[in-house]
Amino acid sequence: MKFEGHLPGMYWKGAQWALRYKIHHAFFWLLAAIVGAWLFRNSETPVEAVWRMMLVLSVHMVVSYVNLYYLVPKFLRKGEYAIYTLGLLLTLGSATFPMAILVHTILNDQDLQSLVWSTFFLGVIALSLLFTVAISMAFKLVKDWYQEQRKRQELEQLQLQTELKFLKSQINPHFLFNSLNNIYGLTLLKSDKASAALLKLSGILRYVLHDGSKNRVPLESELEQLENYFELEMLRLADSSDCQIQLLPPDEEMYIEPMLFMTLLENAFKHGHKQGGSPQVSCQGHPIENGYVFRVENQISKLTSPSVEKGGIGLVNLKKRLELTYSGHYHFQTTITDNRYGCELSINLKE
């Protein structure tokens, strides 16, 4: 019974070994030999017929593999079509005469002296070789296309999952600590704002951990969490008069990748606050045709764009994520005007 637990692993290793050493090719040619032997039926026993057909197909094998593993990768995939065509014609021409001899002596069971070298006979042989080349190329191209598609999809899914994992830790820990300290201060003062602030913080954490793993969330949910985040940031600022937010709701129901706009807002508070004093953050958003535009600004002391901090998603990862999910359907730009750094992101959410 203990041996049974190892069977799935053994089967998988066996499959990998078979693919590595092209065992499926042997089954393909064996099947072709069986079909050919059944069509010609020129032997007394089925085994002998299949064996004769395998000898004839050996020429087809050589031509097919020369084409697949030499001519195609060396010339065709590099765009050298003329050289590839010439190489294929030379390969077919070189194999036509040996193939004709095998067909005459093995399949037709005739003496070599009785072989009549007619143009029609050689043409049929060449066409049969060309047909085998076309079939093998079709199988190979379909297999390669499928593998490339699977690898591309796996890579995209892995990249998206990686970005989402980063998003779960996107909220700056200092923001969480400061928010909790401010909420604690409000509780000591028995302020009515404490319970509301705690609910907003809870909502943001739930959004990051739960909705952050989804492919799409309602745009209104994203905007709601932006406002919650903004209001919590206001709790830790001595002077918040220079900070403002205005987010207009969409005219219709739309869905968006989670935490895209939040990245820009959190980045503005983080880097704006580092300059000392009030971060002077302004945030606006409004719907456009088939999408939404979000813009955030913060003051800077030097004419340099914010750097990507270790541990944060940053603007670089944001751009990568946009390329993965909205390639060709978004516009992102940054501006520096009068010591203010701005980021504007517009996304077509209907594509």
C-alpha cells in the first residue's frame, strides 16, 4: 500500500522522460506504418507489412527531422525564406531516388532492374515526402504555438499574482502605526471621531486583504477607499488645510483593477510628507467616456520625481501592472510645476 502513494510522482516522471526522449514520435510513426501497411496489403502477415512500411517511412523520418530541427530553426524562423525553400527542395530531391528504390523493391516486391524512372513516378514520390513534411510541420507549429501561449499565460498570471501580493503590503506601516496612535489619542479624549476612524481603517485593511486579490472591483469601491485613506491621513497632520480631495462618481457601473489609484495617493502622502511640514496633497477624479481620470499632486523641494522605496509597490511596479492589465487602454503621465509633483492616470474601463 505504501507503494501506491508514489504512483502519481512516478507517472509524472515517466511522462517527462517520454517527452524528453520523443517517445510520442515513435508512436506516431508506428501508427503511420500500420495505416500504410493496411492500405497497401502486400505482405502475407501484418507484422511483415508493418515492418516493410517502417523501412519505407525511414526516408520520411529523415526528411521530416532535417526539416524540423535544422531547416526550420536555422532559416525559416530567421526569415531567410529563399534559403529555406532551396534547402527543402534539395532535401526532397536527395531523398526522392532512395525513396523510389525502397518503394519499388520493398512495397512492390520487384527487382531493381525492373524499375522504370518516369517523371510521374518520381513526382508522386516527391509529393508523398512533401506531404509528410507538411503534416509534421503542422503538428510541430501547433505544438509550439500551444506551448508559447501556455507559457505566456502562466507568466502573465504569475506577474499579476506577484503584483497583487505586493499590493497587500502596499499601505505604509508608518501610516498604520500613526493611524492607530491617532485613534488611540481620540479614544483618550473620548472623541466621537475615534469609532468612525477605526471603521475607516478596518475598511481599508479589508479592502487591501480581500478585494486586493480580485481581478476587478467596482470603481465606486475604489473611490470610497481613496476617501477613507485620505481622511485617515488627515488625522496625523497638524495642519490639513492644504490637503483636498474631490472624486466625482462614475455615470455608470464600471470595474477596475484594485489599488491602482490608491498607489498614487499613498505615494503622494509618503513623499510629500518627507519634505517636512504639511504634504499639501490635492486629489481629483472624474469620469470620462468609457473610463475614469485620477490626478494627485504633492509639493516637492527638489525637481526630482519620487523614488521607489524598498518594500513599496512604487510607481515602477504600477506601470508594469498597467501594462499587464490595460496595455494600450490607459495613459499615465507625471508633471513637475512650481515644485509640485503630479501624477495623472486615465484608464479606458470598457475595453
